[in-house]
Amino acid sequence: MLEIVRAVARQLVFSILLDYKYIIIYLFFYLVVKGRYEIIQGFEQCVSKCRSRTMRQMLEELILTGLVTGFAGGILTVALGLYIEPDGLQTFLIIMVLLAFINHRFINPSYAGGLISIYALIFGYDRIHVPSMLTLIAVVQLMEAVLVYLNRKHDNIPIFIQHNGKLTGAFIKQKYYAVPFIMLTLTSIPYTVWNTTINLNWGTIFKTGLLAVGNAVFFLTGAISVTNYSSIAISTSPEEKCRNDSIKFLAGSLLLLIIAFFSGKNEVFKWIGAIFALLYREIMYQHALYRERKKQPLYTVAQRGLRILEIVPDGTAEKMKMKRGEIILTVNGKPVQTEDGIRHVLAKSPTFIWMHTEALNGQIKIYEHKCYPDGVKDLGVILVPKEWEVTYQVDEYENFTIIKNIVDKFRFKR
């Protein structure tokens, strides 16, 4: 195991710092991710009038999280004996780029891996070992399931949408992770300044392929991939939505891992795994989006009072332990129907406030807060207004297409 850890660490350093073969592809991924994060920050700025994190902080998280998961995933993929030829790896990354032009959600190894596996099965493309590719997709999705669950309480951006012709609050989440992956290869990578080798002297999950070579020395190859998680929570809380998605990712990855194991023994399972890898994630996403739209929204406009869409960190409402979705009925005994009404009550910065609210289950609650000597100037909440000029278009955003954007700009210039 120590030999694997050392070899993966060396190859990881090389792939990040010294491997310039895929620099154009990496630059493309960077521009796409940066553009998407700028759009997300635009929504955040529009609704909350502030940004929770800077672009630099978001990109640093993308890279640092990817390094940790890539290192752990690399140890796992090498230990399992996954392998790919350098030409196949290059084709895999090119397919990811092409899919990114179709839809930003397709920036994920599952789509590219499923397509290239089907291509290999149809045309006999031997630069891809299908069971290894299926296992790689399962490992990456397993890592993503863990990351989605751990980040379920963070980076949930509140927005306003039109739902069945009515204004309602919702949450969007867009996360990218740069995930390096490392696999075995029998071919020395040409024009490289560094070749990492390892002696395969342990049992792998496949009984064919690499094991047929015997106790041989193999090279390590790898690249930096990008995985994308996109979701919108309308009828469930964003934390619950992320938790449900992470469970589905986990179940899908484990199932795909089982299929990959049997695909090394039976050709039928290669086809099943390739189709499953290509379609499972998209079917899961579309079904979740359908359910979110059909169920009753959580953060609708309140007929009486003002509904809380989000609690601002370190604000007065958080200190009072108020909950998202509650309806503020009165502040200091005065009924409120607009944000101006709340500002009017807090205009003189009272040092003591009390509020009546209605919870999502209909229960009436009373909150009290003392703030000496400065007083309370703001509740620290984002409210669902009675009306809003700018609303979020779910279909247009979730199906954002680079090609369509380029064509629209060209038409506009003409």
C-alpha cells in the first residue's frame, strides 16, 4: 500500500505541475467554471445585495477539495487495477469538452465515460478498458456523493422564481470540483519529462486484462477532470435536497461498481454499465427537477406577514434561532406586511424586540432579543416579497448551452 501511495503522490504532482499536454482543455474548463460562478454570484447579488464568498475563494475550494479527493481516489483506482491507454485518456477529455458545449451539466465523467464506453463496444476501440472506465466513473461519483453531503449546508443561493404563475422563493446550488484521476497503463507516455512506474504485485478486481501480463511494471497516467453538481430546491429545503441527491449518487456508484466487476467477466454487463453510466445521472436529475416543480413550494408568498427565505449568518435572526420558512407576523406588537414596515419599526434601533411568527407547521412562536446598547438595526433575513421585478428562469438557466449563447450573441451583433 505504501508503494501505491508514493506512486500516486508523484503522479499527482506531475499531472498538476508538469503535465502540459492538456493545458488547453484545462483552460477551457477553467473558463466555463469561472463563467458559471459569475452567474451564480450575480443571482446572489441581486437577491441578498451581497456576496457570501469571492470568486477566488470559490476557485480555491474547487482546487483544494479536488486535490484531496483526487489523491484518495487515485489510491483507490490504482489499487483496484484500473487502466487506460494515453490515447484513450485524451479522447475521454475531448469528449468532456464537446459535451460542455451542449450543456454545462454535462461536465461530468459519467457522461463522457458512458459515451466513450459505448463507442469502444461498438467500434472495438481498444484504447479504453470498459470495466476500468465504469469503475472510474463509480469512484468519482462516490467521491462526489461525499462532497455533496458534506457541503449540504453551504453555498445554497436564495432566488425568486415564477412557479405556476406565482412568485415563490427557491434555492440553487452549483458546485464544481477539479478531480485528478490516476490509472495504470502499459504504454510509456511520449514526450514527457517524468514517467511514474509501479510494480503490480497485488490482486485486482478484474481477472483479465492486466493480470494476464503477470507481475509486470506499469506506468501511471492521469489528468485533471471536472465534476459538476447542479440543483434547485423549490419544494424541499436545500439541505434535504443535497442529502437526497448524495444518497442517490452513492446508490448509483455502488450499483455501477457491481456492474463493472461483472463486466470483466461478461460482455453483456459492459453494455449495461455503459448505458447506466450515461443515463443514470441525467434521469435522476430530471426526475428530481420534475418532483420539485410538481410538489407544493415551501417558500411561497405569505398572505399575512412576510415569509423568511434565508437567515443571514451572524444576523439578529440567527441569534434568535429563527428558522427558514417562518412567517413574521408582528414586530414589537405591530403587524408587518412589507419590508418597509419592518424598517419603520426598527428605525429607532430598539434595544429590545419581540416577534410573533408562524412556523411551516402552523405553530405560532414568540421570539425575544435584547441588544444593548446599540439596538437592533436589521433583522438579518432575506424575505419573500409580495412582488419582485426580476425572477429566475429555471429552464433557461439549468439548460444553459455555450453553443446557443454564442449563436445568440452572433445574431445580436448582426
